Amino acid sequence: MRRKSLAIVLVLSLLFTFTIGVVASEEKIKPPQKDWPLPFPVVSQDEVKMPRNATLLPDNPEYVADLPGFINNKVMVNDYGKKVPKYDGVVIRGSKVMNNMIIIPPGGLYYMADTWRGMLPLLGEYEYIAGNKYYYLDFDQVVAVKDDVTIKPGERVAVGDQIYTFTSAVGHESTMANVNMTVNTLHGVDWAFAGLSPGILSFNEDNWFEKGFELGYAQGKAKKVGKKAVNFNYLSGTYFRGMRMAKNRVYKDWAVEGKKITAGDYEINVASVSKGASTIQILKNGKVKAEKELGNIKHPKRLIEDTNTREKLIMKHDEVTVVLDPWTGPTKNGKAYLKVYSGSFNIKAGESYPFDKRFETYPIACPVGHLFGTMITNKKSIILRGDGSTFKGPEGYFKIVVDNVEGNTVKAWHIEDKQGNKSIKLGGKKNTDIDLIAGQGRAVVGLLTPKGKTLLSDLYDKVKEAQK
């Protein structure tokens, strides 16, 4: 009896401790307006899956501006006429050459789909991943919190999908001794362009700078600030646990009660339409497989980020997704404005890329909760042995080709797209790695910023050499 009582006490104490921890974490994070709830759950950084070698940067990388088969400034137009340019690219980091072999560590190669504005569900927006068009339908996002963090100059710390870097602690005698904490995404976007970086801290100018910052949901509170280190009570970052996408949109229009819509192997039935809502049934072989009332949202101003509000407008079952459009509709004159998608699938952070199991995926969140790209990284080390060895990227979208490697030096290599278009010859007498930045877009710009002029100059030199 005593053992049973002790066990109950232990379980209750653990539950109480966990509850207190969650509440404390939620109280740390501030929403954009005081009377608004947080749109996303708050979790510990220990609960999220991170790419291998997440904070690693390319070391003295080669730069390839573009290949014909890459997505470069391809304009996406959503259902409301908003135009957003799309890009993609390839990054190699942490590679090394030894004994006629090239080794790329896990997470050392990543393909990235990149966008020039955060992507939003419900609006009919779409992304290009490995050249394939997919509609972006929904997302599962949290705010990750890392407690008791110490960062020294030059160090990079990942929290959620964001990376904090201690970049400077400039000073003029006894004044202006400030620390800059830059914020980038895991794939490279520098949030300075949106006013969400850097966080500025000071240890002797408390009247000008506080010991914390709120850069969207990338937030931090420092307990000790110094030129040699900053110790934070906590840092936070937005994090995508997953997203839902679809290959096809089969319907976008008003629908009356009783309307039937075919979506793959399923049939959509508009069971009822009322003011601000519609009940939808998903049937297969005449049998109802799922039913849900869409609409009746109470807080439309919290869209699109607020999870509870958004989920009242989306119905998901197997490969079918139905969206009740709250802006064109939701309802009018006995009709509901619906968007119906087939070929729906989920992409989850840290899990296999559905179309190439050699890789794992990481959707990337911006600090305020939008999709800002997708990373697809190698699960295992890549080993290229000798001249002529190759490695194909996700779905064969690109290929790394070694032309000439000698000992610990790669003298010639290149990257080519799926159509066989080749980059200029890369490598040289002093190249002991094949680190690379290829493509364009905001992530590439963020990665190039520290070394952009040097890399561009090197590229021009290679072009001149090739033209001789």
C-alpha cells in the first residue's frame, strides 16, 4: 500500500512539475497584442527535431549563381493576385577531401526551396520542391524555448528554426558596449531585411537598451551581458513540426447544398450550408468516411497564424483536403466557397522526404509564423570515391560530379541540374573541400552576406579562366 501511495505521489509531482514548466514557458513568450492568446503551443527545445550539423556554415565555399533547371524568380500568383517570386538552391557545408575521397557529413548537403515572402495557407499558394509544384494547405507550428543559454562571440545556437549568432560587442571606451545577436533561419535567411534582427543588448546602457528583445516570436531575456559572453535565461524560436501540401486542386468555386465534387478516389458532399458555415462529408464507395462543420470562426482577425481559428476552416482526410474560404465567402445566398485538393500529403520535420527516403525534411518557419522555405538534407554521410564519382540530390533534381581529385585536393568538380546543364568548373589546386552555395533567393543572400564580394570575385576569375 505504501509503495502504491508513493507511486501516486511521484506521478502527481511529475505532472505538477511538467504543468508548471509549460505555464512558465508560455508566460515568457509575448504575443503581438496584449489581449491575444499565443497562436502556437510553447514547447521545450528538447522536444523538437533538428537537422544534423544545424549550425555549420559553408567554409570558403564555391558560388554558383544559377543553373537553367533551377527555380529562379519563378512567380507564384495566389488566389488574390499576390505575386511572390520563388527560388531554390543547394548548399554543401562541412565537406572535406582526404585520400582521394570527398566526405560530406550528415546534414552537410541540403537542397532548399526558398520564397521571397512568407507563405500562407488558405490562399491557394504553392511551392516548388525539387521542381514539382505543390499547394501549401496547412501547418503545425510551435514556439521552441531553450533555457539557460550562454553564447560567446562568433558562436551560433539553434533554437527552433532560428539560429542566434553573437556577432559583435563594439565599444568606444566606456560607452556603446553593445552586443548584437543576429537571427537567421536554419537555411540561411537573415531577418535584418524584415527588422527582426539583430537583437541588441548592452551591459552599461540600461536606459537605451534592455536585457531582452522580442523579434516576432524570436525572443530572449539575458541575465548577464558581457563582451566575452551573454548568458540568457531563455531564447525562443518558431519551429515547423510539419505541413500539409497537395499535388492537385480539383475545385475552387461556390457550392450549393448537395453539390458533389470528385477528388481522387473520394467524393465530397456539401451536406449543408448555413450563415458562415458549411458541413462537409468525404465519401468513398458511397460511405461517409469523415464529416466536419467548417466555419463559424469567432476571431477572423487572428487568421492565418492562429491555429484554433485556422483549423475550423480546413478538413483533412487521407489524400483529400477541403478548405472553406473565409474571405471570398465563407457563405453567401445558400452557397459555400470551397477549395478542394487531392493528392494531399504531410511533410514532417526530421522525417523522411516522402519522395526520396535518403533525405529528411525540415519546413522552415519565420519568426512570426509563416513558411519561409523547406530544407531537404542528407541523412547519412556522402562519400565520393575518386574521379567520375557522382551523387544525385533529392529526386535526381541535381547531381554533384567529381572530375579530378588527387590526395587531399579536389582539382575539378561541378554541379549539374536534372537536364544535364553543368556549372562552370569548380575546385583548384588549393581546394580541400567542396563546400558550395548555389542558387539565389533570400537564404542564399543571407549566406553570401559575410563573404559575398570575395565569392563573386572568385566566380569571375573562374569564368575568365574558362574563356581562355
